[in-house]
Amino acid sequence: KLLITGRRNQAIIMADLDTMAFSRDKSGVKPDTQHILVVDDEEAITSLVESFLKSSGYRVTTYSSGEEALSGLRLNPGNFNLVITDYNMPKISGIQLAAEIGNLKSEIPVILMSGDSYFLLKEDVAALGFKGCIAKPFSLDNLVDAVRKVLAGGNYF
């Protein structure tokens, strides 16, 4: 078993990567053709999300800050099909990052991860332009379900 505890928001994510059963994607989106950018300043969470998504067949790039993510996106904004970002990060928050992404490539969907549950009102998150929101702690099933729905053109709130 793997236990990850976030420092700031006390997010806890548990997973047994060896025994997870992955359900088939019925959305028609092939995971191996999708490249996901994951941004979180807590590297343990970023690493676990990367493992989850790679285990489900997605290509994943991670950054530990909004600044790094913006640099990577500016070099090749068409390289990613989806961005998953933490809400509470130093210097550039997830909300600021999403706004900058909109300036670079407005059609790329962004999912917000947050341990700040008071912030996760569907109307607020949608009004900010996010296509989905995942509350920490979350399960692999929740993460993959959110990714599948948003990549298929839907929302996940």
C-alpha cells in the first residue's frame, strides 16, 4: 500500500498500485493518444497522479510549479490535451494558471484539484472556466472518470 499525505492541505491518497483493476474506457477516447499535463507543488501527489494516469494508458508530463508549467506550455501549447492543476500553489495559483492557459490555447480543458473543499462549489469553478474539479483526497476511479469525461468533451463536477 502507498500512503501520501500532503503538508498544506492534509490531503491523503491511498493506493495499492499492484492490485488495482482498471475499467475499460467507454467514451471512445483512446488514452494512449492523450497527453496530460499535471501541476502540483506537492511532488508526492504529482508523482502519484502521474502513476495513476500512466497506469490507465495516458501520456503524462508533470511540473511542480505554475511557472514551470507555463514555460512548458509556451514552448508547445498544442502538445497537451488536458491540464490538471492544484488550486493552492505558491506564486501562480491554479486559477491564475488556467487563465494563462486560456490566453495560450483557449480550447485546452483544465481540471482543478483542491483540498480546500469550501472552494469547490460547482458554479464557482465552472464560472472560472474549469471543465472539472476533483476534491482531495480522491480515488483512482474519480481521477480517471474526471479525465475521461473532460477529454470526451463533458464536464466533471
